[in-house]
Amino acid sequence: MLVKVCGMTQVKQVAEISEISDYIGFIYYSKSPRFVSTAPKSKKAKRVGVFVNESLNCILDLIQSDQLDAVQLHGDETPEIAAALKSHVRVFKAFGMHDNFNFNSIRDYEGKVDYYLFDTKTPAYGGSGKKFQWEILNRYFLSTPFFLSGGLNLESLEEIQKIEHPLLTGVDINSGFEITPGVKKIKEIKQFIHGVNYNHTYTTR
């Protein structure tokens, strides 16, 4: 299973986590407490720029200047913007889950993104540290693989193993593994990555 560690801000921690994670996320949203203006380099992990309702030209400029491997669209970005970016990098599109979420509402993104990221719906844009009702995933019927996000921590490992959806491809971790915003608990992240990869039987994508 793929792992994305999001909200990284510390150069030394980026270097360490880069050795064991598939993706590292850097938040370019200025209202976030984990905001970075420039993403630190990483040795192995692919670098993901997280954006909220940013202009296409700005995102393209940052893809080039910061040599990003992927972008995560965490706002109200259109399928057209996602498709334009997909010709340059891998694209994650985040959606806030709630009890009445209708997966038909995201059908227009099919073929225009590489992954969906299902997070907990909040008044703001993510970062709640809260888990949504994972039973919602049983209703997911589209063809795009997805990452699970929202309130994940070490105690989530056992529950993650019980999810049987064949398109669950990765997990996205952030605030559940922090000392303060942007400063991670490296030991716990290592334990989580080992646990999710050692126990999970699904094919990585």
C-alpha cells in the first residue's frame, strides 16, 4: 500500500521520511499552519504540492520551480484544471466525505486525475484530525484508485486492515503523527509505514 506523509515542513525530517515513504506532501496554502513557500528536496519519495483553489498558472510555475512530481487539489478545482495538470504531473483530487456524500458528484473527474483522496469534510480545507465513517467507502463504484485520509494514527492500523475495497491504494497521514503542526513524530511514522505495508495484502499501484 502506498503511503503519503503530508504537511512536512522540516528539512531534516523530509530527508529521513523520504527514505521510507512513497509520497511527501508540502502545503502551499497560506492559511495552513503547515504552509511552505518552497518545498524541501527529497531523495526518494515523490514530492506532492498541495493547493487550495490556486490558479492553474501558479501551480504550473511551482511544479517547474520546485520540481514537483505530483499535485493535490484540495479545494473546488474543476475537472478541466485537473486534466490540464495531469499532462504534467500525477494528480490527487481531495473530497470531503460526509454521511450523505454522493459519488456520482465526482464522476466528471474520472480519467482526469490519478488518485482520489477521501478526507473528512470540514468547514475549512482538511486538517481536522478527525475520521469519517469509513462505511461510506462501500458505496464507491468509480474506477479511479483512492487514498484514505482523515484522523489516521497508529491506532488506525487494525481498522485499515479490515477495509476490503479493491481500489484502496494508499493512505495519507498528517496531524495524527505530529508534535506541533509540521513537526512530525518520526518514530511513530516509521511504525505506521511498517505496519501498513507488513500487514496489508492489496497490490500497490
